[in-house]
Amino acid sequence: MFAEKAWLIPLLPALSFFVILFFGKKLPKGGAESGILTVGTSFVLAVIVAAQWLKDAKVVDDHLTWWSNGKVHITIGQHVDGLTVMMLAMVTFVSLMVHVYSTGYMHGDVRFTYFFAALSLFTASMLFMVLADNLLQLMIGWELVGLCSFMLIGHWFEEKNNSSAALKAFFTTKFGDVGLVLGTITLFFAAGQTFHIETINRLALDHDISHGLLLAGALLLFLGVMGKSAQFPLHVWLPDAMAGPTPVSALIHAATMVVAGVYLVARVYGVFWSGFSIGNGGLNWMAFIAGITMIIAAGLAFVQDDIKRVLAYSTVSQLGYMVAALSVGAWTAGVFHLFTHAFFKALLFLGSGSVIHAVHSNNMSEMGGLKKYMPTTYWTFVIGTLALAGIFPLAGFWSKDEILLGAMKNHYPYIFLLGLIGAFMTAAYMGRCVHLTFHGEYRGHGHPHESPRTMTVPLVLLAIPSVFVGLINAPGVEKFAHWVRFEVPGLKEAFEVPEHKFNPGLALFSFAVAAAGLVVATMVFYWKNAPAKGAWTRVPAFRALNTFLVEKYYLDHLFVGGVVGSIKGPIARATYWTNQKIIDGIVNAVGVGAKLVGRFTYDVIDQKGVDGIVNGIGVSASETGGVLRLVQSGRVQQYALMLFAAVGLLGLALILFT
Amino acid sequence: MPITEYLLLSAFLFCTGVYGVLARRNGVLVLMSVELMLNAVNINLVAFSARLNDPAGQVFALFVIAIAAAEVGVGLAIVLLIYRNRVGVNLDEIDLMKG
């Protein structure tokens, strides 16, 4: 009943976009009320759809034909299943919180109305993408969220840094999108000219598409995922994207847009499963990239001074976890982590926004001791930190544990190992972040104060699911795996992603690892006379590591200096030598020969033959033109006369010859 | 139903229109002559529609009327602009497109 009307959910924020665009400045709250109202209604609708899904679990898959050409039908449709329902509810909830929070955070901003218009459009596009039943529609939504991200990162475009960051984000993701487009085209032809995702999944899992094509499709699509979900080495845009307003960082760069890539993998999982042969275990390209991503991003989070950048690298690392989960066949775990991560990462970002609002600086070196000034922000931030670190029984613990379990049971030992190291690092850098921000002495200027009610209420509302949402897949409950499943109807052989039973020993171990991370962080950054204090600067090896991390593994240098510079430097010289000595020799020899042939050609063929013809054509055209010029008198009635005469003659011919 | 009279009327109107388009110097009168031609066609369409008992002809006639209205709108706008620019609508003088 209600699930068939799911298309209303993206439609409402889309309408709101136009309302704010045209009438926003005239509304009493500058357009904010329109955004909040529509996103709120969408959230209620999403909850109703979710409730219906929990009741009868009926998949809705219908579409309208947009236009058709021969047997190719381009459609626009909706596919409502567990994954969609989960995403709809999550996106609308986080978006609603961010809308409410923004009324406080953006209060008095020069482009307040414009900001809310972009937020509404973003929400609409994301929901449109989530509902898509075909790859083309998914791609349209995907590009729209990319556009909104660009608009919002560059919200304060008067500063050069911000507009550069927006461009960097746009170009980096567009680079990945080339892969997405090519992958979509590959799958379109591989699946017999259809974009329909369910059909593509079915054909892929039935091995009706050759493995080579599936691998090509999966690799190309994964390039898009690497751009959008910030996987190594295309993760460089995400930390810079922190130039945008903090609510945007929470909504786009933590909870929703960046998970679009993960969502794509989860949605078209049949292609990835067969293309990368995930069921076989061992090593695949996706797992390789995800493994690198989660460790290097976690390393970078240690050395950032900007609180938002810590969270940004943490996001990159967590996206690595989600992709890793999908790459080892732990579909449910990956999607579950996406779900839990959205709540606590949005909470952490909004918390950091609240701090920035109070001290007017992003740098943790100008914070400290904020616990007593802003208690609500402090406690919610701590909840978010514990949830992200994976402390029992908060949300992150359950989902991270499932990923590790999946990696171990599905024979991906190195992902399991990297995951454990990552869990330790996550707990440690988040511990550092909390200690530097909220404990110790206040190092900034002015008098910090707690944020207004519009900002703290969303924090509390996000803290509640951050604590409890993990419990829905706890042992004994295990509802999530039941509600959100990867199913493809009509398969020759039934396919099920592997599920594993909760393993208490492993859970205890991963919990101990995370706790150890927090303890280490406390030892280094909280105790005044800790032995490890200052080790970063005293020990040369650590100092070198520190510099290496501060320079972000020299990746930006590699992209700009390495790729561009090496072409200018040795490679260019080597190329020049080869060019001068070898190629020039060949070219010269060819040249002499060519010259002789050319001389002959010029004298005989060109001058006499071709030129004769060309000149002849020219002269005849010119003379014909001279005659026809008389006809072009510019007088309308003469043209009309010729028209009627011609019609008359044709009519006469018709009568005479039939 | 005898149809000859209708066709004769239509042919007469059409020829008048053609003459007007070709011979008149005034732009407005040329436009009016075009209308005459269109209406001659309409008479033909309606007459055959009645004769053959097929409403398609009448539908076409309605279309022609609608399109003719749009055409006159555009045409008069052009004539008006020409008048403003050159103070006169003598078609002989308007030969900017002379090759």
C-alpha cells in the first residue's frame, strides 16, 4: 500500500528545492521551514514504508517508460526492498537532524536561503538515487548529489581555498565517474540492453554474462566507487571537502553521499560477487584497495590538528571497512556498518560543529578543557567516540565485529588483520581527539559557551540511535540480517550471502583491542607526566613517521609534483634524448624519401591534376553562382511567384503523366 | 451532396489569394491574401469531410484555423517592426536579402 507510494519521499524535498529557490527569501525563516517541513514529512513516510516492510516484506519494483527506441526502454522507477527502506529512513532522519541543526549553525549567514535550497536538493537527489531500479537513474541521482556536494563545499566561495576544495572534490569524483559511466554501458550491453538492476544481478549470478565482461564491469564501476566513497588513492578530496559548513560535512561527507559508493556495490552486488569471484576467498582488487584505505586513513587521522579533518580521515577509514566487508562477502555486515556509522559519524560531525561554533576555530590546539563549558556537546561527543571506537554495547561494536567475523570466516585473513589494526588505531585517534578538545586546559581565546537549543537537540537525538541501533543485530535479536537481505528472485540456483553466527571470543578480542587503543591514547594525551609523552618529537624514527603522515604520505605531492614533475624532469630528458637520436634519425630518413616522393607528387599530380580539378570546380561554382544570383533579388513577391510557378508546373506534370 | 459549387468557390478564393500575394505592394494586404488562401483550403477540407462522412477533414480545418491565427500574430508583429524601422510597408523596398 504505502511502499508503492515511496516515490513521494524524494519528490517532497525536490518540491521544497523549487519553493526555496523562488520564494525562500520571502518566507519568514528564509526557506528553512520549507526544508524542515518536507524532509520531516519524508521521514514520516519513510518510517511508514519501513513499518510496512517489517510487516509483510513485499518487494516493490515498478517503473514508467520514459522513452523507448526499438526494444530499448529507458525507464524511471522505484525498487523498494530492505536495503532501500533502510537507506530511506536513515537519509531522511540524518537530513532532518542536519536541517534543524543548520538553523542554529548557519544563523545570519549571507547565503542562508541558498544553503537550504541546496540541502533540499541534495536530500532529494540522494533519495532519488536510493530508490532507483535501474543503473541509469542511479547514475543521475549519483551525479546530482555530486553537484550538490560541489555547491555546498564551496558555500563560502569568497575564499580561494574553499572554491579550490570544491573543484578538487568535483574533479576527483568525476574522474571516478568516468568508470561508472563506462561500467554502466558495459553492463547495459552485457545484460542484453537493459539497465534494470535486478535483471543484471540475476544474469550475473546465473553466469549468463561472461566472466570477462563482469570483471570489466565490476572494475569500472569500482572506479566510480573509489571516487565517491573516497577509497585510496582517490580519497584526497574528502579531507579538503571539510572547507564546507560543518552541517554539510555531517550530512554529505559522513552519513549519506560518500556511502553512495558503498550503496552501489551493495545494490549491484551480483556483478561484484561474480566479477571479483568474492566467494573464493584469497585476494581481490576491491579488498586490496579497501584494506589499504582503512589503514592509511587511520594513520593520517593521528596527526591532524583540524578537528574536522580527524573526522574526515576517520570517515575514509570507516568507508574502507564497509567496502572491505562487501569485498569479503560479508554483505549484511557492510550494510549494517553503513547504517550504524551514519548515526554516530553525523553525531560526531555535528558535535565538532558545535565546538567550532563556540571557539571560532577548527584547530584542536586552540581548544581543550571544553568539558565544563559545553556539557551536552561533551557527553554526546563521547558517546559518538565510543560508538565509533567499537566499545560494547554501542552501535559501532556490533557492526565492526561482524565485519571482522566475516573476513575471518570467508578466508580473507589479511583483511581480518588489517581490520584489527584499524580498530586499534580508530580508538586511539578518537581518544586523542576527545582529550585534546575537551580535557586539560582551555588554550583558545574568548569565552566558549554551550550552543543554542536548535543545535544540542539534534545531538541528543542522534546520540540515542548511536547507543542502541547496534542492538538490532545483537545475538539473540538478529533482526537486521532478517530485515535487510540481498535477494534476487528467479535465479537458477538460489544465492545467499554467507552469514555467520556471533563469535563471543572474537567479539571479546576486538573489544579488548579497541579498549587498548583508548587506553594508549589516554596515556599519551591525557596523563601529564606520561612516559610516552613527547615521544613524537623526541625519537627520530617517530619524528620521521610524524612528518610522513603530516605530509599525507606525499600523495598530493605525488599527484602534482610526481606525475607532473617527473614528466618535466628525468623522463622528459630521457624522452628528449630518444627523440633527438633515434626517432629523429628515422624521421629524417623517412623525411628525405618522402621529400623525393613529395616533389614528384607536387609537380605532376598536385599542380597539374588536382589543382586543375579544384580550380575547375571553383570556376564553375562561381559562374553558376553568378547566374543564380539574379534569382536572389531579395523581393519576397518574386520568391512567391517562383514558388507558385513551381507548384503549378509540378501539378501540371502530375496530371499529364498519371 | 453536390460538391462542385463548393470547389468552385474555393478555387476562386484561392486564386484571389494568390493574386493578392503576388501583386499587392502592401505587406498587410499580402498577409490578408494568405488568409484567403488558407480559408479556401478550409472550405475544401470541410466540403470533402461532409461528402465522405469523415470528421478528419473538419479536424484538419480546425487545426488550420489555429495555426493561421498564430501565423498572423507573428506576421503582423514583423510588419509592425518593419513599419517602425522604415516608415512604410511597401514590400518592393524591403530587399535587404538581395544576393
